[in-house]
Amino acid sequence: MYVDGEAKVSEVVLAYSGGLDTSVCIPLLRERYGFDKVVTVLVDVGQPRSDIERGNLRAEKLADEHYVIDARKEFVDTCLFPLIKANGSYEGYVLGTAIARPLIASKAVEIALKRGIKNLAHGCTGRGNDQLRFEAIFRATDCRVIAPMRELDLAREWEIDYAREHGIEVPVTKERPWSIDENIWSRSIEGGKLEDPYFEPPEEIYGWTKTPSSGRPSQVVEIGFANGVPVSLDGVKMEGLELIEKLNLIGGEHGVGRTDMVEDRVLGLKARENYEHPAATILLAAHKDLEHLVLSRSELKFKVMVDEAWSELAYMGLVEDPLYADLNAFLDQSQRRVNGSVRMKLYCGNAISVGRRSPNALYSQDMVSFDSQTLSQKDAEGFAKYHGFQARLLKRLGH
Ligand code: ARG
């Protein structure tokens, strides 16, 4: 590209996973868009080492400059901890892919700013949510946004041929054509025969969870919480990252945390989605249980609405909407008393709370107990007389 008669190299930063789509984007950005230099940014949010290594190898061959950013701790502290406080769930989906996208996008933006590059690209198609999540972050800069997969509307067959021509080996076979997105919070499996929502997922799609079996003895784990986030496992203090990794392994042994659902994408398309997320299932169930011990009835009732609004923004990737920060402020405030621990029993695909305790419990065994005299039951009589009062008045009027 020539500007003012001077040779100027045109460069683009690509949010890069190392998978087929983003790998194919590298030569496409040169050949179809005329960029001289493609800079790839691979963000580690806890995907398998082998994915990162494959990405590095491919980038070495294809890209002009390559960055790998270990964002695992930041992902846990700034994305997953707020998610736990919000009991994050969209239609039953624990938001693993969704919550990672804005962070990945912001790392690509950081590199573009550092390198003075004015073009940002992602490899998302025009069918899913990820394009929206990336672009909500990308378009807040004054960079040009390029989405080769969406813009060129390439057929899968063409893409595979093109990849092979450029020396990208294509391991996706006809029998196992799953599209997988993985990070420390969840593993999502889409595509192939799973696109028929009536088709039962074969066991082979699962990578983290064993087949739930009643033959395997149950196991109890104790999760300690401080200010609404997990801080210990079985009494041992632990960093969030390690705790989640451990719980994924333990829960996976018991087949905990499989989801098979039809999900409403932002665009309105319904999609069949399969997920596995043992740690997320255990931690979200434990957290909610502890909240019920320590928060007031009115707090719990109101918080359901906050959780829902938070989850929807997270699903849509709108973490820069000011409402997101407002909701997080409420969540932080509400979680100051969410301290204590919950015992979770893992058995045959289930994670069930079987015990909870907290120094902040709004629970009085003394008051509620069948065996206690502390509460004068007579005092409740007046209250009971007025309970349902208006309905009785109406009944008397013959309604
Ligand atoms: N439906 C989920 C979401 O929008 C997950 C998408 C994961 N992508 C994949 N290629 N498996 O967040």
C-alpha cells in the first residue's frame, strides 16, 4: 500500500486460536485483503496445551509476528469470579465461551495499540454470537474491523482445500466433525450430527467427563468461599485457577456438569449446544446454596433479577455497557457476607449440596428447631390471623 508516495506496510492484528478458521484467515488477510503483515495474538484462557502448541506451530509458519498471552489468572479473577458472584447462567449455559471473548478481544486490541496497528481481525462466522462479542470490543477503538470468514462467505469444502494448499493440515474428518471451544470454565461441542437436536450425543464428544455411573462411589468435596468467591478446597487454601482445574478433574470423574440444550443465540437463531463444565456446576451450585444461608429473603429475591441481567450482558459480550459495571458493584456489595463453606456430594453426574455453614448465617437453629422453647409460638398467632386477609374479605363479598 502506498500513502503519500511513500511505501507503507499495511498490518493487521488477528485474534488467533490456532484452529482451522483463524489459521485460514492468515493467508486470506494477505491474499484477499492485501495486508503485508499479519500479527497473530493467541490468548491462553486455559485451553489444552496441545491447542496452544498447535497454534504456535502454525503461526510460526504462517504469520509475520506472533504473540502468546497467558491470561489465565486474569480470566479467573476478572471474568469467572464475577460470574460466580452472579450465579452466571444463560438459559442454563454457564457462559464459558461467552465470558472469555471480550478478554481475548481486548488482548488483541492491546497488541494493536502497542504496535500502532489500525486493523483488527477475527475468524468468526456470521451465524454465531462470537462476532458480536469481538466487535463490541474492537469497534470501541478507531481500528478497521475485518471478519474474513463472514465477509467472504466461504464454504467448508473450499476452506479445507485452501488450508491444505497453504500447508495447514486439516484433522477434522467426516466422522468426527465437532467444533470445540475450550477454556478453563467449559468445553463446548457443536456441529456435525449434533446439529440435529433429536440426535443423542455420542459419548465420544465428551473430553472432560466420564459417563455418569451409579457404580462409582460418591465423593464429598468442601468448597470454602470468601466474599462470594471460592478460596479453598477441602480446607486447603487455593488460588482460583488451581481450584477450578482440580474441580474439573474431580467432578469429571463423576460425570458432573454435562449440558445438552437448545440455546437462543443473540441473532435469534436457535442452536443445539453441548457443554461440559464440572467445576462450574459444582461451584455455582455451592455458591447459590451459601447465598441462601446468608442473604436475606429480599436480597435473594432482588438478586435473581441482577443475576439474570448480568448473565444476559455477559452472553451478548456487552461487558463495556455501563450497566455491567453497575451490576458488578451491586454484586460485590451483596457478596461481602457470602463467607463460609459448602459440602458438595458428587455422585453419578450430580453435584448436590449436603451441608453448609457460615459465620454470617441468617439462620437460627435455636429459633427454628422443633425442640426449642426460645420462640414463643403464641406470638405467631396474631400474625397468622392477618395472613391472607384480603382474600378472605373478597370471599365474604361472594367472589
Ligand atoms: N453457544 C455458545 C456461545 O455462544 C458456545 C459457542 C462455542 N463455539 C464452538 N465452536 N463450539 O457462547
